Amino acid sequence: MCGIIGYIGRQEAYPIIIKGLQRLEYRGYDSAGIAVLGDGEIKLHKCKGKVADLQKHVEGKDVSGTVGIGHTRWATHGLPNDVNAHPHYSGSKSLVIIHNGIIENYNTLRKGLEKRGYKFHSDTDTEVLINLVEDIQINEKVELPEAVRLALSKVVGAYGIVILEKDNPDYIIAAKKGSPLVIGINGKEFYLASDATPIVEYTKEVVYLEDEEIAVLEYGKDLRVFNIENVEKTPYFHELEMELEQLEKGGFDHFMLKEIYEQPRSVRDSMRGRISLDKSIVALGGIKNYEQKILNARRIIIIACGTSWHAGLVAEYLFEDLARIPVEVEYASEFRYRNPVIYEDDVIIAISQSGETADTLAAIEMAKEVGATIIGVCNVVGSSIARATHAGSYTHAGPEIGVASTKAFTAQVTVLTLMALSIANKKGTIPMNRYNQLVYQLEEIPNKIERVLELNDKIEAISSIFKDSLNFLYLGRGYFFPVALEGALKLKEISYIHAEGYPAAEMKHGPIALIDEDMPVVFIAPKASSYEKVVSNIQEVKARKGVIIAIVTEGDETVKELADYIIEIPESDEALMPLISVIPLQLLSYHIAVMRGCNVDQPRNLAKSVTVE
């Protein structure tokens, strides 16, 4: 969840490191720090707060040098403060480390080091790790790469680490297990980071480290990679497809708003090359070799976290409705701990925006051990989940910088819809006329999202009325229940207003007790198979003086008479409406958060890529 950046070359490192930290700040923003190696010394500066606070902190200080590392933190071990901020020195201050992950046995390691005379200045597991490396280096009389290898063999947990050594300014040591690290190569220079966003400006040639691999980045020499068993590995070079302009705000006030407005394009990109209207063909090349496995699956188990879990709930309706395959949707964080029953003929679909979600990765590995087929749906090319699964489909949403996912959700639902349609057609479980209709209507979704975005001013006006509310309730039935959950999550994440999503019928089993004239209730109520039932639920809320905001199909007159505020969206097939109905909920949460003065792109306590369990 933390952000890591490093550089070794002949340019001044500080500007590269700071710019990289700004690009990575969505991964954590409790504290930030840098260490630059120059003139035979390590120049370390760090402080609590954001990268901007670090920049102020180093004003007027010596940050010269051509080798450097930087870190922006999401706190795990130890409070967010100056002392616990990264980088961390070893006891002799000859080594310095940055770390993303959790060392689970750090307390045992720390006690052993304390017995050998080591003193600790922070509460972090990271300081324990760098002292362990130094202890091995001194006592075993080995070079730093070997000391790192031996130290990591004693570690239990996840790590993405980068280490500098004061007396060896020509190399950086990096290693990973569970936490992502990507290395960029530009001639004799090396860049490394938690993801590719800080690297794309300098090079498109990258290597993604695999778990338990250690890399030696030595200026002017070839990249050297070996594993924890000391076996040399041949790095595989990838070409980045990311463009620099995708990482800028492009005139928008926030990344989140930019990404909301990018959804017509991101949904279109997620369909590009996968739909042929003239032939009524839906095909996903990434799963072609495993289609038969899906067709013959006993069931599909979807594992995900957060917004991706909500996309998985939409997929449950799609696969069961269209392809007639039983589906279970599981929180990855719970799935792996409850000793689940998994069969060899199960298909696991793992969904993750970053492709690095630690709980989802762990669940994948457990399912693979029993022989299940694993299909990945993620956004980041070369990510850990993309490499760990048997097959999968990228969403092509482009980089998502705002911590609260928006375009990732609609891109995931788009890909899962294509997958369900393709399987349903091959199984013969969907009438051809409905299949053709869905394919045609799916192609129209980007245009319909554009029409919803034209309602921004109206949604902003509604937001101004409810910006000071303390609680919200979101209700929907069928395909719109996951949309209700997603709408509530967005509001919680960025505005800090308590919000709950429920199936509309479940309102009578408890939540109705909360409804009064101060409770805004958001109904996702477009025309669908459950429409009449939802109208009844709206009447129940109205009778208890609840304030109703309704998302309805254009031209709806029934709900218009009941609701206090309506937002009309274009009509589409019920199975595709989650892609349209979620857009006004994203805008509602965005505008409320802005009006409350919240940091929309970096909400408190959250990070974009959850790489710890």
C-alpha cells in the first residue's frame, strides 16, 4: 500500500524521486521521506504528512546525489509520525531501506537483535529488517546482495524493499514478495517503483520482479536477478503501454472527477476488439484457451475486495441469468481463512483493479493448490494477479489515480458482461434475439454514459442540499442491489458520511427503523423486472417521511410523483443498467465530498492498492 521509488544513474536523483512520490501518493500519504546518496554520505529526510510537506521540509537542505530512494507511507506498524516514516537507517547508518508490506515475525526478530545489542528508534517492522540485514552482513562477512538474501530467508510476511549502502554508490538492491516492484531500464540507468506510473516518463522498458526475487541494479551493467534460493534468473522485459498524459488531471479539479468523465472511453476501450456487431460475436482472447473449462464449470466462485467485490456481485446476476452457471461471490479476505470447499471443476474469477490486492492473491494461491481454474480480471498489465492466474482479461481502463474507484468498476462490469455473454452464447442458454439485443445495446453504453454526465449540474445542485446529512440509505433490487452497495461505499469513502446499501426488500427487516425526515434514501429504480416492487418500497419510505432521491428511467412518471428528487437516466436492458445507474451515484458522492471540504483523491486512512492483508 505504500509507494516506493528509486533511481540510479547520472542525473540528480532528488527531482526524479519527488516527482515519483507525487505520482505514487495515492498508495499512501501518512508520511513521506527520501534518502539520496552523494559525496560519500546518505542524506536522509523524512516527515509526517504528504509529499508536499516533505518538499517544504527539505527546502534549503542538501539533497544532491545521483542515487536515491523515496517512500510515501500508509501506516501498518507504528503511528504516522516523523520517526516511523521511511526510509530507515541500520544501526551503523551504513544502510538505508524503504519497505512496502508487513514482516509478520518482526517481533521475534527484534528481540533476537536486541539481545545482540541493537537499539531501535521506531515502532516499525522495517527498522528490524534493515538491522537484520546489517547483522548478517557483519557476522557472515558477505556482500550486501547475499546479506539481503539470507535475511529474507528468515522473514515471514510480505515485502517490497529497496536498500542503499553508503560505501557502494553504484548499486541499489531490491526484492519483493507479495508487494509489487517494477524496474525500468533506460540505457545505463535504472528506475524502480511500486508501479509503472513514475517510470513511464523516462522509459517504457520494464521488468516486473516475481515473488522472492532479488535484483541488483548497478549503474552501467546489466540487470541481475536471482531468487531467495540463490538461483540466477533471466529477467523478462515488458513494453509499457501507458501514456504520460493519462497521469495528469487534464484540466479537472480532481483525478476522481476526471476518471468519472473518462468512463465513456474506458468502457469503450474495454470492449474494443471484443465485439463484432456485424457478426454478433463477443470474444475475449485472453480466456479462449479456458472457455471449455468455464462452460463445464460446476460453479463459478468470484473473489474480490471492495469495489471489485461489488462488480463481482453484478457478475453473479449476469452469469446466473444469462449463462445459467451457479455463482458464489466471496470476500477474498474471508475466503482463504474459512477452509472453503473448492472442487477441481470450479472456476475462480479474481477481480482487482491494481492486480496486487494481497487478500485476493492469497486466495488465488489457495485455490490453485486444489486444481481449480483461475481467471483474472484486472487493470494493470504485468501485475501479480495477471501473472498468477491461468488466464484472464484486462479491463483497459487506463491508470486510475483517485483512491475511490470509479472507471475501474464500470470497466470490470463491462468485461464481466462480455464474458457472461460469450459463455451464454456458447452454452446456448440465451435466446439468440436477446443475445443480439444485448450485444447491440452494450455498444451503446458509452454514449448513454455521456448523456448521464450531462446531468452533472443537476446532481451538483442535489448534492448541495444533502452535504450536511449524517446518514444515507441506498436501496436497489436485483441488478441494482450491487449498485446500491457501490453508491454507499463511494459516499463513505470520500465524504465520511455514514451510508449503507441494502436490497430494497430488506429495508423492512431492520433499516426502516432509521428512516425519518432527516434520512436521505437513494433508490436505484430504473424500469426493470422488479420495478413495481421498488415502487412499493418507495411508498413505504414516503409514509415514514423519508427524503427520497430516485434514479429512474427517462420519462418515468410514477416515481416522479413519489420522490423528492429524481435523476433520469437513459433506458437499457436491465442486465446492462448497472453501467449507467452507477454514474449519478459517483457524481453525487464526489460533489458532496467537495462541498464538505474533503480530500477527494486521497481520503483519510485509505490507500489505492491494498498490498497487505
